[in-house]
Amino acid sequence: MNIKNNRWMIYGASGYSGRLIALEARKRGYKPLLAGRDGEKLRVISNKLNLPFRVFDLESEVEEIHHQLQDIQLLLNCAGPFSQTSQPLIEACLEAKCNYLDITGEINVFEALHQRHQQAYQEDIVICPGVGFDVIPTDAVATVLKNELPDATHLSLSFSAPGSISPGTAKTGIEGLKEKTKIRKNGQLISVPAAKRRREIPFADKRRKASLIGLADVATAYYSTGIPNIDTWLPMPTQAHIQLKASNYVRAVLKMTAVQSRLKNKAASSLKGPNKAQRDKFSSQIWGEVRNKDGESVQAILTTCNAYKLTIHGALGIVEYVLNNHKHIEGGYYTPTQLVGPGYISTLPGCSQIQLLPEALQLKTAIL
């Protein structure tokens, strides 16, 4: 392990988030190895930041990817959709004994990587997906709520993140249209129609109507808290709710490769992600609620910086933590909160403390 000298790699460094993380890492004096499949784009970033780079795709044999990682202590995967990139990279990381982090928000990826816990334990490497928005803040809120109501049986989570999105985020959303919404029921993931239900969420600034949609937390919060029933909600206007609900009836079309490719290509050509002024302008909000069998409930809220800004600083902080402490961290699968604790979120720029809502302010509305 020592011959790797804490060398780390950003795979997908030419993408929106990967590029921003590389830029911030350079500002902090780090020299990550940039990597990805597009040599021309990587060369531009490499020249700008004076950082080394490697070009390799993920369609190669595991041995070839392993060869690219054998001198790397930690890999930060920023290349989405992660349903396509995480599997070959984790295989290579296990072979190369390289710690694996990523910034995914895809439920199936969390579930698949969780299945690698025993292998990671045996190889003494850390697997921690979701080291960005929304998982770092929502996982922290879920953990604080569980600590406040230890016998909680139900958890609901939501976030509001205004502003434009990156091509990668859009592609992940398009990928998600192929499947029904997932919730956690009695410890098991089950599928329900998208936007099946609607409710009002009391965010810090105002109440917003939100629709039932499968977010990462139905996987991550379950592993962090053990709460067996979890649902997640996303604020959206009525028209968007209607459109999402209508997608249930055309899912067979949305699964078609040609349709997926067309939608993703359109996202790649039309979206650029928020610029610095927009990242500095917009903040995000998290809300959560736990309930127990006796009808007791606790709600909490959290305000954070812009979602992409949080991903930049959140991911880099966890990279630093693993590199500085890997000799003392037991190998295995971790959620962000399991790895760095729920207080970590409040150390990031623009992030508040998690606040429990007084009972008088808790919104007790029926599902709409």
C-alpha cells in the first residue's frame, strides 16, 4: 500500500463535476491523476491545471483497467451514468486494492456496490458511493433523526435544489425513466408507479408540494439507519407531476435504446450545468421525518450550499479523509455518514447545522 504514496485518480475528469473537483483539488495543492476516455478533453484540462492524465475506457478487460489502477490508492469515479461505469471500475479496484468513491445517486448502483461489502472487507479497501449531493446531506439528516427517535419504523426524505443541472445529472435522470419508482417497505425494495402520491413538505423557506420518486436514500438511508420503511419525495409543479405520472404508461418506449440515446444526446448538447455565479447564488434544502409505531414523529431541516458546490467540497473532503486514515479504516462498504459521521455536512461551506423542528412547526398533512 505504501508504494502508492496516497496517489489518487479522478475518473471522468472531463465531465462537469469531475472538472470542477479537479479544479478545487488543484487549488488545495493536490495533484490527482486525471482519467477518462476522451484524450482531447483531458489534455485541455491537464494543460490548464498542470496535472497528469491517463486515457482508458471501461470496455476493456478488467485486467487492463486494473493495470491503470495498480499504482493508485484511491479512485473517485465522476463518470455517469454510474450504472454503466461503476461495475467495471469496482472490479478493477478490488483487483488493484484501490479504495473506491463515487458521486452517484443511482439506487441500483448503491445496491450492487453494497453486495461487494465482503470482498472489500477481505481486500481491505473502502467502498463509499454517493460522496456528493444529495446523499451526504440526506444521509446525515436520516441519521440524526434515527438517533432522536431510535424506534423509528418509517422515514421520509426530500430535498429542494433550485438552479440548472449538468448533462450528467440529466442523463442519470433519463436513465431512471426506464424503471418504476422504488421505495423501501419492511426492509425490501419494491417498485411503485412514479408520482403515485403527492404531499406537502415544510422546507425552511416555504412549503412545497412534492411527488413520490425513488431517490438514493431508499438504499443509503436504510444501510445507515436500519429503518425498514423509507420513501423519498421531490418538489415539482403540478404540470411536472402530471408528466411524470404519465411516464408510467410509456415506460416501454422510454426503455428503448434509440429513445434513451436521443434523449441523452439532446441533454449533452443543450445543457452545460450552472456557472460559478449560479452555484454561488442558489442554496439547497433538506427535509426529513421519522415516525414510530406509536405515532410519534420528529422532523428536521438542513440548508446547504448549491448542490454542485456541495458535491465538489463534499467529495474532496471524503477523499482527504480516506487518504489520511485508510490505514485505520476497516475495509468494506460505507455510506457517507457511516464513514465520516452526520456532523460532517455542517463543516462544508454554506451548510447549516441540522435543526430539529419544534412540534408546532411540523407539518402534519395527509398524503395528497
